Amino acid sequence: MAYPANYKYTKEHEWIDVQGTTGIVGITDYAQDSLGDIVYVDLPKVDDALEAGKSFGSVESVKAVSDLYAPVSGKVTAANEELKDAPEKINTDANTTWLIKIELADATQLDALLSAADYEKFISEETGK
Amino acid sequence: MAETATELRKTALNAVHRAAKAKMVDFGGWDMPVDCCGLIAEHMAVRTGVGVFDVSHMGDIQLRGPGSLAAVQRLCMNDASKLSAGQAQYSAMLYPNGTFVDDVVVHKLSDNDFLIVINAGTREKDVQWVRSQIGHMPGVHMNDFSDYYTQLAIQGPRAAETLQKLTPVDLSTIKNYWFTWGQVCGLYNVMIARTGYTGEDGFEIYIPSDEPTSARVWNEVLEAGKEFGILPCGLGARNTLRLEAGMALYGHEISDTINVFEAGLGRYAKLDKPEFVGREALLAIQAEGGPKRKLVGLEMIERGIGRDGYPIFSLDGTRIGEITSGSPAPFLKKNIALAYVPVEYTALDTEVAVEIRNQKVKAKVVPLPFYKRLKK
């Protein structure tokens, strides 16, 4: 599975797709594959303020819970309500199934995130292959 | 990733699982498949069709000789004298205080020959325990056959049809919790038991543990079950299946700090049979009016998934217990859990709160098992 080159990535396996001053956030294909069948997503409310690196919600598979970490700081402008009833969409296509949209507070925070190539290198080191 | 200090143990099918790209985990020191083709799909295959599990990590202790029945009777709480040759029973080995060494399945091979199937994570402890308990008993010899068998569990409503293609033995003559020996995939004298840990009909077969034979039989089972949608299943589905069926797992619902009555397994403890390890303690607990806490089934009634280790509170905010196993139930499509709570909270429909990541989420006590198959 390819990791879109125009996204930025965190070491906690979130991606962010920046469009203007809005960041669209999801979890990576590696994350969905590690979790297995996703059955529950807990997301923040619109207007919640997120802080880069802090937990903003969780994703649960049948066997595990995984925290979600904000790639950047900002205010939540939308949460993907569709995932309440169809969380398995994340398994089907992690790259395009978004969780939340954030109004970026500080675009320079993006510089601290990984490129697609760096993220792939990071997970290959993490899986020890 | 950090180097693992100790090498994980592998079943004879390890290479087969890895080649099939199963997700592997460390389970009690064993490198085992947890997810072969999606936990929910595997779970549903077993409930509605058939699935096959590699359970070779389970241990097998044989007790032989004229003193073997006496040894089994002393070691295990159920009454093995009631067994006929070819019959199996759920039982448990207890410590003198009435808590669990392990839960086991006792198979009576013949009058002087018993096979006790034990859990993987407790293998060494169990073998030590049996040795220490029977050391002074006359006429009994113990063999640890754990590494001798590859054990496959073929489970689900289509399990019999699947296995029937591979054996001349008429499987319809084997009743639940009975077993026989016969030819399977051309191998002679394979033990075929109508047992399992999924809440479904099914069989467990014990074949030689060399890699080529194990791989050949595994593949032949998959081929035979193809028309019924068979899936290879991992420990993830094994756990959710046994949880729906309300079955105990060592280290969760039963352990060396939980006694038989608390675990709701009193019906398997035959207090009227002669002395067995743990009997005095169980009689004393009974004389004191029974256990103070009990295992209950919980169903989440608000949104949230209670999981292993999550604390339980009464609705007025007092901490009263803990979940031992909790998960979404793929077939029932509910979030369920097993938990220990004080007896005053065990009545059906009692509402409690599960603390899920700092939030109290309501659940209620429901009957066990959560899932019961319709018997034909």
C-alpha cells in the first residue's frame, strides 16, 4: 500500500493532508492493518481545541484500543460522523477515510512531521524488516 | 524493535502461518497466529460455516498404569470414575486453597490410561504440579506428550461435513465430548475428539507433530472445507468465540487467586467423590455460605467497549470489581464482558458502570453464556 506523497505523517501513524489552512487527518494503512477489524471510533467535537502531539480520540478494533494523536495544533472544524456507523471504512481505505478536519493554528508545526518516504522508512524499521 | 530475550516457541505449522501472512503474536511464550484473514470474518466462519485453528501449543499429559485413575481423581475436581473409555470431561486441577492450577479436559483412553489436555501458558507449571502430586502414588507413570502432537481444532456447524471427507470414521457416531481413533488424511490411529473451545460443534484431532505431516493435514482440511467457506482462524477469533460462549480463560476468569465457586464452575467440582486437592477448601467456602464475589456476564448498554482489566463501579460510584475479558462480540453484535463483582451485584439486569478511559459507561448483568448454539 502506497503512502500518498502529498500527505505528512506522525510516528503515531496519523496522516494529515493540508489544503490551505485546513488539515484533514486520518490514520495510516499500516495503523489500520496492525489494529485489524475496526469497530469503534471516538472523535472530538467541532470547535474542540487540539494540541499537537496530544491525544484527541481513539480507534478500537475487536482486540485493541489505539489513541489518536493530533499531528498539529488547531480547532476542529469537522468530525467524520459517518464513522460512527461504518468504522470499517478505515480498514477498506485508510488513505481517503478522514477522521477530523482542523483549522491549523501554526503551519510551521508541519515541518516537524514525516514525509511519506521517511514514514515508510520509519515503519520498516519499526517492524524490523 | 528490541531483541527478544528468549526465543519464542513455535508449532510445526509456524512456517505455514507465516507464509499465509497471518499476524503473529507472543502468546504465553509461543509465536502464534492471532489474525489470519480478519478476526470478524474468522469468527463468523466458525458460527455459520467452519474454521480451523492450530492449537498445537496446548499441552498433553498422559497418566498410565493401574494407579492412573486414582491419580486423576486426586489431581482433578471432576469425577473421572464416571468416564467410559472414549469419553472426555471438562475438569480442573486445584491448589489446596481451592484456586486454579489450570482448567483441563480429561480423556479416558482406557481403564489404565488418561490424557489430560492443558493450557499452553501453564504447561511447565502444570507438568511440575502433576509430578509433585503423583510422585508418591503407586502404579502411575506420567508422560509429557505436549510436543508429540499437532492439535487442530475444526469448528463450526459444517465441521463434521468437512472432516468427514478426510476420514472413513463415521463422525456421526461420536457424541459431544467423546472421542475415537481412526484414519485421517491417510494417517492411522489419529485421535478424533468432538471437543472445542468455540461454543460450536466441532472436532479436535491429534496428529504427529512433524512439519510435513502437519502442513499436509492443515492444507487438506482447508481444501475439504472450501465449499463451506472455511477460514484458517487465529487466537483473536478463538478468544471472541469462547467469550461469546461464556467459557473461562486461564489468567483471566480463572487463576491461582480465584476459586471454583467464584468462577461459577462449582458444577464440575464433585465434592462427594473421595479426597482431591482443593476439596477441603471448597467445603469450607460452602460452609461459610459461598463466595463473596462471582463471575457475571455484562453487556454494555451505553456506547463503549469494556476490556480486560477495566474497573467496575456501582452506580453510586463505589469501585466493586474488574473486567476479566471484554470485547465486541462479532456474532452477537454487542459489547460484552466477563467480570467479578460482589454477590449483591450479580442479579440479572443489575446496572453497573464500567470505567473506560476515565469515563463511566453503563452496563447490565446478563445471563451466561452470552451465546448458545441450537442443538440438533
